[in-house]
Amino acid sequence: MGMTPDDFWFCPLGLFLDLWECHKQYTGVAKPKVELFIDEVLTSGV
């Protein structure tokens, strides 16, 4: 995941688990629970 050993051992557990889930979604191993598109997040008036 591009982390040095020091980065790995000193990062908070929650951050590591979030990064691991993002890595799994990026590689296609896991699917996001909710898939949103940019049009659904931003209103058309913005």
C-alpha cells in the first residue's frame, strides 16, 4: 500500500483499516456499500 514500515507501525489502527478498505475497493476485491455518483452528491445549482 505504499507505506514504509515506520508509517505502518505508527499509524492509528482506524486509519490503517480505512486505508485497507480503500485498497480493497481500488483493486476490485470489495465493493463499496453505497455507490454514489458526483451528480447525486452535488446539486445542479452549484
